[in-house]
Amino acid sequence: MDVVDRGEAVGGAQQRVRSDVLLTVTTAAAPVLWGTTYLVTTELLPEGRPLLVAALRALPAGLLLLAVTRRLPSGAWWWRAAVLGALNIGVFFALLFVAAYRLPGGVAATLGAVQPLVVAGLGAALLGQRVRPGTVVAGFAGVAGVALLVLRSTARLDVTGVVAGLAGAVVMALGVVLTARWGRPVPLLAFTGWQLTAGGLLLAPLALAVEGPLPRVDAGAVAGFVYLGLAGTALAYALWFRGVGRLPAARVSFLGLLSPVVAAVLGWVVLGQALNGWQVAGAALVLGSVLVAQRRPVAGPPAGAGGDAHTVPRAAATRTVGA
């Protein structure tokens, strides 16, 4: 009987590991899709309209998900959805816009790479998650890797741009942690729709005030908007929020470092942009930091596994952060 029980325990542990790996891979698909944004934006979409592009990515996708799911927030979730939509979508994109315009792209990306470290700190403060030394080491390695990948020696710093870049990382990190803390009261697509709609409603008037109405677009731009709205936004954020609800917050945030790697690889493969040895080393360092951050002791079932519950289990609040 003991042998049978041990065999069942081992089989259950192996199943949990497989489920955890699958969940991590599907969550990683979100930043991989985000990494295609640069290519689509530069090749297909109107120039100089980042806020309007962000609004047109978020709002139509959010309204589509609301129409499909027919679920609206209730009670406290009206303001919670608004807060999460602002942090994860609206305010984050606006700060990203300021940083992108006032800083070279490499500087902005490097500042954004501090997000896993911020998430680890906020997770310890708000979720009671313990930060392992490996998380800190992997976090600094990730920042160094992104810097090697995208930073240029001619980059100039602007105080406002630097503040906006760091604030964007903090805002997105807070959105990740609050999403994990508050859980998910409805099915995934409805939850995603709430946030995209809230963020899009915040971005739309700001975009019109700053950039004016959208100019006439061709078929390529329409295809680009459709791709970014459906794949790069609706699908990507649904996968991202699913991972945030079921995996430790810091582990999820490290997956976001895959985005600049994908963008650089696509620039090399599709646009013929050169990659030197330092950039290749930076990409390897980023991938190494992501892999290290995903390693953790297997202690019980993964958060959220084993059912269709929408909220994050209480045990998730005490899970260890990262590596």
C-alpha cells in the first residue's frame, strides 16, 4: 500500500511539474507576441502616433471581449478593474510614450528591464512572498543583458524620460502584483476585457488631444491594427493575466524580458539589422536570467491548478518569489 501511495505521489508531482511548465510557456507567449509590435508598427502603421496606436490596440479589443463574454464588473470590481486597466494598460502606455520620445529606445528598454526587481520587492511587501537571492541576481543579470542587447554608447539621458521610464516599470509591476493579490472574479476573457476597455478609455482622449485624429490608412495599416488588436493585445494579455493569476508574480515579470529579445531577433531576420557579439551575449544573458528565475522548489500544486476557480487561492499569497 505504501508503494502504491508513493507511486501516486510521484505521479501527481510529475503532473504538477508538467502543468507548471505548460503554464509558464503559454504565459511566455505574451511577451513573445509583444516583441513583434516593433516590427508591425514600423513597417505597417502610421508614424509618430504611439498613443493613438496604443488606444486602438486596447479599446477595440476590450470592447470585443466585453461583447463576447457579456460580463460587466460589479461592486468593488468597478474601481478595481479601472485601477488595473490604468496600471497595466493606460498609464503604463502613456509613460512608455514619454520615455520613448525623450530617450533612445535602448535606454527606455533598459529602464523597463528593472520591472522584475520591482515586482519582487512589491510581492514581498503586498503578497508576503519571500525573495530568494537568485531572484535578485537574475534581475540584475536581466537588466545587464537588455542593456547589452539594445543600449548604444551614443545614448543620451533625459531626466524626464528616465523618470517616465522608471515610473512605467513601477506602474506595470504594481499592476502585476495587484492582479495577483485581488485575484480574478470572472472568466479570463471577461477579466481581460475589463482591463483593456478601462485602459483604452483612458488612452483614447489623451491620444486625440496629443496626436490628433488618425490619418487615412491603407490596407497594410488595417492589417497591422487587426493583428495588434487580436494577437498582440487580446490574446497576449489574456495569456499574461492567466499567468499572473497562477504563477508567482516575479516569475511572470521575468518572462517580460523576452520581448526585447524577440524584437531584436525579428529586426535581424526580417529587417536585416546587424547583431554584434555584445548583443548576442546580451540576449543569452537575458534568456539565462529568465530560465534561472523560473526555477523553484516544487512544493504542492501550482497556484490555481486543478480547477476552474477564477480567484487566486490563498496559498498563492505565501508562495516563494522567483528563483
